Amino acid sequence: MVPLKRRKVVSSGAGSAGSDDVTSPTRFPQVVLFLLERKMGASRRAFLSQLGGKNGFQVEELCSERVTHVICENNSGEEVRRWLESQVGSPAHLLDVSWFTESMRAGRPVEILDRHKLQEQQINEVEVEAFSTPSYACQRRTTLDNHNAVLTDALSLLAENAELSDEDGRGVAFRRAAAVLKSLPEPVTGLTQLRGLPCLGGHSLRVIKDVLENGASSEVEATKQSERFNALKVLTGIFGVGVKTAERWIRERIVGLQQLQDSEQTLNRAQQAGLRHYEDLNQPVTRAEADAVAAVVEEAVASVLPGARVTLIGGFRRGKLTGHDVDFLITHPEEGREAGLMPKVVSWLDSQGFLLYQKTSRNSYLEAEDGPGRPSSNMDRFERCFSVFKLPEEARRGAEEARRGAEETEPCSSSPAAVSQVKGEGLKPWRAVRVDLVVSPISQFAFALLGWTGSKLFERELRRWAGHEKAMSLSSHALYDNRQSRYLRASSEEEIFAHLGLEFIPPSERNA
Ligand code: CTP
Ligand code: MN
Ligand code: MN
């Protein structure tokens, strides 16, 4: 918090306002006013001083110990108190100008109510370096360069906990608050800098305050210790296991992997694969591994449909260095040629031994039947495939060397897999990697690309912006203008941002 600068009180004329010749005699000897000029401004202060005098109030020009009521406009209690202490020592009533105007109207000093007292959280924008930012994440540029990781980690953990507790509303609130902090150009050092920022509710502010003042949030620390939270994390960390299933298992006293393995629970195919490859799937996928998977997918696609295009999407398109999976969007420049492509790609991959698990769903989106914007349900309507790849060690290493060559960095191999090879542990010559494949017709490609690049919060905010601010419905298939009752076509992401009246934000700045 930055203290109020000392300010010389400039005398606005001869003598004090109280002794001005237009004033009435003092009617309230127990009340001595002082009007603080800063924020109020000299001319308004002079006007109000004169008004006070006319109504029989004593108004002092200089702040002294005689003053009983300090009248301020737009200042915080704390600032004024500090300033007064530096001036005269004992604080009088610190009041908002509303007390003054009401007293003038009443012709007497009105009772001091809570709302008249200066708010502690009000701060002075002139002297505190406050941040400002637009309220939708899709209006902001959020790079991976997060200057407030300690704060955003705390808020993200509470978001995760809310999501694991089926409190999605609270989860989104924490995610939005974290996203605002991620977009700030510098570390936050005091709460006052956050005044006026959007999406920071009372709960998030309490957490931020805790971290700023004590280095940690008690709520976050308690959550980290919570058995339920930890059990939910472990169980939902199994590919194919959602919150509902995890909760059911916890009710049956299954809180860990061993207990699950020893139990009689029947697992579906996805969960069996998830449990079998638990360790691999919970180890972050590196950029080099993503490259290796890309090479395999490109070969598969080229073999079954020459001319089809593969694009890396998801977190890696946003420039992330690691991810929980690798995401690809596949299309063909001739509309319709992409139909039925996924089963062919999948069977090629399977025949080459690259698949440990896959589940393919058909394209079920038809504009004519589905109509505009059912954004959430539309997400799943492309031909898509959730899979677990078996990535051979040599493919991974090849991609890593290629990447190192390209970046001209030191030849040092320190990735976990390489280390375990050196140690002679983990002789398994491959690792499991989660891979998502999506096929879109070229006419929907731009929407699919935008919709699958993320981040999840950025996507959510784009759709909220479209709906609330533009009366449009955005999905990964289309953009519909509700006012004009028509679809807005686009062949690039830039065109979609333009339709939405938003500045174009490149993928690397969508890390909200
Ligand atoms: N997505 C979607 N529908 C789903 C799952 C994901 O539309 N059922 C979209 C989301 O918009 C998300 C993108 O696909 O932004 C990628 O999802 P995901 O792989 O879960 O997240 P990433 O941002 O890639 O993060 P990570 O690096 O952890 O994989
Ligand atoms: Mn991903
Ligand atoms: Mn994914």
C-alpha cells in the first residue's frame, strides 16, 4: 500500500473558509470540518467549504487538532488515516462527502452511519500502480509467461477441488480469477493493485490476500491435506474415470490404485487401459514426444488418404512445452473427402501396433438438423478418436534428437525415460501416450481449429462473449448470428474473431 503523499494545503484566499464574510455564525460548535482537497479538487473543495459556511458549519482551511470531521471524496480510510497521523496525530471522523451533502440538505450535522465512513478497501488510483484488464479472457493476451504463478497455482488448486466436488460454478469462478492474474504484466505485490480488476470475487481475493501476506493460503493447504481431495485426484487420474465413478468408489472405501486393483470392481475397457498405463499416462508428454506422435499420425493419414492435412492442436499449438495428451485435427481440402477417414486411420495405426486403446465416435453433426449453437453438445460431434498410443522409444528418441538439432542446444539427455534407460531400469522400450484425433470437413475447419486449440477457459469465454455480447452461438462447427438468423462462414480463425468483433489473439496468447 502506498501512503498518501503529503500535500501542502494551499490557502484558497484570505483567511479560512469559516471566517469568510458570506458565512452565517457558527451553529454547531462541536463540529469542526476539514475538507480534503486531494481527489475532491480545489474548486469543488472551495465550493463545498463555502456551502458549509453558509449553513453554519465551521470549516477549517488547514487540518489541525481542532478538526472533528474530515470529509473526503474517493479516498480510502487507511490512506487518509495515515496522512492525518502524519499531520496531526489524532484521527477525527473520516467521512465520505455523502455525509457532508446530506448534512447540508438537512441543515444540521446528520447522524454518522456506516455508509458515511470511509471504506478501507477504497484506494487511490492516482498513486497506486493498479492493473486494468478487459473482463473476457478472449479479449486478453495470455502468454505462458505467468508472473503470478504462486497465486494462480493456489487458485487453480481450489478450482480443481471444486470441479472434483461437482461444484462447476465455483470452479469456473476460480479459473476466471486465475486467468485474470495470468494476464497481468507483472507480479502482484499488494491487494490494492487488484482494485477494479474483473472476475475477482470475495473468495478469490481472500485467497490472494492470504498468499500475499502469509506466503500460503490456509484453505489451499487444508485442501492439499484432504484425504478426499487426494483420493479423487488419484482415481480421476485414471484415464476413463470421472468424478461420479471416483465418488462411488470412495464411498466403498476405495481410495487408491492398489485398493482398486484388489477390489471386485468391474472396469470398462478405457478404465482397464487407464489403470494398466497409469504411470505413463500421468507423466507429462514432452514436445519431442508430441513430434514423434505427429510423425506417426501423418504417416497413417498419408497412407489412407493422400492429400489430407494433419494439424497439431490443443496445448502444444499454444506453445506449451508439455501436455497431458497430444491433440490433432485432420481435414482434406476437398469437402466430403474426409468422410469415413477416422476408421481407416485407426485401423492403419492398429495394424502397425501403435494403439493400446482407442474409442472412435462417428460424426453426428448435421447443420440442417442440429441447428445453431448447442456449443457444449457440439463439442463431441466430429469423427473423433480418444486413444492411447504405444510410442516406441526409438521414435521418441529420434524426435528428441531432431528437435535438439533444430534448437542447437547442448546434447544432454535428461528426460525421465532416457534416465531410466541409462540406469537400466524400466526396460520397457515404449511409453503410453494419450492422443486425441478429430476429423473435420474443410468447411468447418476454422471453427474446429479455434475450438480445439483451447485453453478450455479461453474457449468457454469465447462462447460466453459470442452469446452475451454479440447474440451469436459459437461451436467447433459453426458460428450462428441470432439477430440475422444466419450462419457466418469463415475459412480462418482471423475471420471468426472478426465476426465476433474481437481483436485476433494468436494461439500462443490463448493460455488463459
Ligand atoms: N475439447 C473439446 N471437447 C472435449 C475435450 C476437449 O472441445 N471433450 C477442446 C477444448 O477446448 C480444449 C482442447 O480441446 O481446449 C484441448 O483439450 P485438452 O487436450 O483437454 O487440453 P489442452 O489444452 O491440450 O491441455 P493439455 O496440454 O493438458 O492436454
Ligand atoms: Mn491436449
Ligand atoms: Mn485432448
